[in-house]
Amino acid sequence: MDADMVDESESENVASADGETIADATGSSETDLAEVDVEALIAERDSLREIAQRIQADFENYRKRVVSQTADDIDRATGRIAESLLAVLDACEAAFVTHPTEIEPLFNLLLSELKKQGLEVMNLQGQPFDPAMAEAVMHEAGDGDGNSVVVEVMRTGYVWKNRVLRAALVKVRG
């Protein structure tokens, strides 16, 4: 029942469905109801604000995840293209050994363009052997200190955007 609908000539209190006093002859209960309604509205507003903030944070996390996943997918796809060009690099490298002056400009151009896109040549000569970076195809007896060192690179290894594209084939001492 609405407070405006109460006959002002009545002196008794009118109760609402939830037991709150809506109006009496003095009108003191109307302020109590207004305070209750304001508090309920503030609580509801705060609850809806929290929900909106959670949804906004979830959407931002989703957006970041999609951007990251898209970048990873692009890196994998370009990595497959670079991997397919490794046979060309191997052929250029083999030709460079026998005819360095004729092949060097082409080999350097191909290698520099791939480096711009994220290809890195592994330089393992004299480095400690790392099975994640290289595959040992030959072993040589060492000093007995237990440390394995790459003494010869038999096939160049490549890294594509911090991921091993192809492990090097190496000869290890130790």
C-alpha cells in the first residue's frame, strides 16, 4: 500500500506486507522506509558494481589470452615455413663450403632475411653439451672430468623465436 493512498484523517498506523510501518498521522515512519529503501538501493548498486567489475576483468583476461594465443599461432605457422626452408639453408651452406665467393651473397641474404623474422643460428662450438639444443652423433674420450663439450658441429642447429627449430648434430668430447 502506498503512503499517498492512506487517508490523512486516519490516526492509526498502516502496515505494509513486510511488517514495516508505512504511514501514521505524524509521518515519522515514512523517513524510516526511505532510509531502508536507500540502504537497499546502495547495497544493490554495490553488488551490481562488483559484478560489472568482475565481468570487465574477465573480459580483459580473455582479450589478453586471445592476443597471446594468436601470437603463438602465428609464431608456430611462421616456424613451419622457416623449418621448410632449412633444406635450402643446408644446400647453401654445403655450396658455400665448396664455392664460397659465388654462394656467399645468396647465403648471407637468405640467412639475414630469416634472422629478421626470428631465426637464430646456434653457435655450439666449444660450448657445454646440452641435449635440448643438440644431438650427439659422435663421442670422443675426454679428460675424465665428466663434462661433455661440443668439439665439432656436423649440422647447424637453428632456434626460431626462442624455440629449438632443429637440433644441431654434434661431436662431443667427454
